[in-house]
Amino acid sequence: MVDAGRVIANLEELRALTADESGAQRVAWSPTWLNARAWFEGKLKGISEATGAELEAHYDAAGNHWVTLVGASERALVVGSHLDSVPNGGWLDGCLGVMAGLEVLTHAAEMYAGRPPVTVKLVDWADEEGARFGRSLFGSAAFAGKATVEADRGRTDKDGVTLEAALAGCGVDVERVGEAVREQKNLAAYLELHIEQGPILERLGKSLAVVQGTKGVERWAITFRGQEAHSGSTPMEVRRDALAAAAKLALEIRPIAKKHSQAVATMGSVKTFPGIVTAVVGRCETTLDMRDLDAEVLAQMLREARAASERFAQEEGCTVEWAKIWSIEPIPFSEPLIALAEEAIVETVGTCERLPSGPLHDAAEVARLGIPTVMMFVQSLNGLSHNAAEDTKREHLEQAVEAFVRLSEKTMEWIARS
């Protein structure tokens, strides 16, 4: 029998263990994160004792934690998410998916007397957030064969500690991170439950949604160059103000994104030089982040933004340069699993929405491998996440757990048939 109350109780217990008045402090590669993982290991022992099921657990070369309930078939259903958080984070981001996955594992052990029709695996991915060293999806990327050891080893945190040293302190050898690809064997499907982290479901008055995929991302550094000049003696009509050009672009990207129903665009940082009140800005460095689920839409938005930047630079007597920071293609999820997720949600709450995910998740790295993947979202109150105010109604959490376990059952049947 599915026990959603058990999932919520576990989440509350984890919050009490790893949060303070400012929020969750389970930053990856930190003592608090290790405490959370040790606590989770204790929960696994409790399941084995309660169900009599034999669970095999191990950490792979990238620090991902794998728990396996062997089934009649070697082909495996994988459920999971991440226990790590951002500093001062919320009580549900990431860990909801791990605790719901624990319930899937428990339910499978109870329902099938410890021997489900397919193997069931639960994974707690290492360092999804990238909060300490800026390398998001660390563990799932390594699993997917996308480890970037040479670029990552020298990353440092705010205290000057290198990623290599932090990993070593947690028993992970940076030279062997790429060996996490060994865990790919026999994986037939991947499911992940996550809070929405946005306001759409609440606005629609819906509790649950199936996720179509993760949006592609184009992230660029844009530098406008004008002429520094005295702010008191330089007439307005002759100024070459780099900030003015950047400000025009910041306003223009809004209508560019609004042309498309699911697109978003953000200029998230602005640095001015010389950066004093008595000087016209001679150089303005900005960043642009654009996202959409459609690769063609994303490319069109980028072309329009570049053209707009050239136009505004010319209007202000400036030049503009673009430098790519990072990009990832849109990653659609599996249509058969999307259909199963819709069934599970409708059976639970009577209606279902389809949404794209703007944030990236570990599910994206799994899907890039061609492993059938789908996610479920549950409503976030006020659309808030990554802070202590993050919350979801208890009834919605209960519905999410029930629907997710239903989806796991349907997916096991789908794997067994295919």
C-alpha cells in the first residue's frame, strides 16, 4: 500500500536534520550533505528490515548513490533525484524525488514479495545543483559520459577549496569520475518527481503535470563598448553610453520572448565600467539567458537578440561583442512514458497538464542517452523555490506520491512488455 504520509514524514525529518532558520544547507560535498546521505542509508536499512527485501546499495565513481531491488528481469526501472540543495534552499527541491523514489522501492518490495517483474533502481545523483563549484548536474553528467574532468578539477569555491580536494574529502577520485558510465547497463526507463519551481500550476489551479522535456538554453556574455566621459560636462547628444545600449536590449528581449508561449529570456547581470556616478559608462558587460523547448524558436530568438543588440549599439554610438558561455539543446522526453504519466495523473486527480521544464534536471542527462525518460511536476506555492519559503500543499504532495507510484507500476508493466 502506498503511504504518502511516510514520504512527507521523511521529508520533515530530513528538514529537521539538515536545515536551519535560513533554509536547507545540504550543499554537495559538505558535511551536512554527507549527514543527509548517512541518514538516507539508515532509511534503506529500515526498508530491508520491514519488507525482508534484499537491497544492494553502492556509490559509483562520481558519487552517485545507487540502490537496487533485483527483479525477475535484469532490465531496470530507475527512479530518483538529488538530496543536495542550494545554500538556504527549500525543503522539497530534489529530495522530494528521492523520498518518492524510496516509496516506489518500498511499494515494489511489498507488492511483489521482494521480487518485482523488472529490476527497480533508486538513484540519488551527486551535486545536481552545482551550488558550491558552479558545475551543475555533476553526477548525472558523469553517468551520461559527459564528465568534464579537465575543466572541473581546478574549480574553486568561495574559500579557495578546489573541487578535486572536496571530492577527495568525500571519497571520490576526480580521475575516475568518468567510470560512472558503467551504471548505464540494462536501464530501460527513468522517472523523476519534482516540484514545479514556478507559478504555472498554481495559476491554473492544478496540482500535477507531466513534463514534456527540458528547454534548450543559450547563454551568452554581451559587451557593449562606448566612450568614458565626464557625466557633468558631456552633452547628452554626443554621449556614447554603453549602459544605454545594454538597457535597450534588456527591454527588447522581453517582447522577443513573449512572441512564443513557452519561451523565456533573462539579462541576469550587468557590470559597468568605470562604474562611478561621475562618468558616462564606457563599457557594459551583460549576460543573456534564453530558453525554449523548440530548437528553431530558440535559434530565432537568438538571431533577433543579436540583431537588436547591433541596432541599439549603433543608435548609442557603441560597438557590441558576443561571447558564448554555454548552451544545451532542448531535450524532449519519451512520448510513451508521457502518455503513461498522463494516465497516472488523471487516475489520481482527474485532470493533467503538460508543461516544459525551464530549469535543467538530472533527467535531462539520462534522456540524452536515449533512455526513455519522463518527469512529473507538483505545484509550488507562490512559484517559489531555492529559498526557505519553498512549499507545496500537503494534499498535493500526497497526490504526487500516489500518482508517481502509479506511474512506476505502469512503467514496470511497459518494460516487461517491450
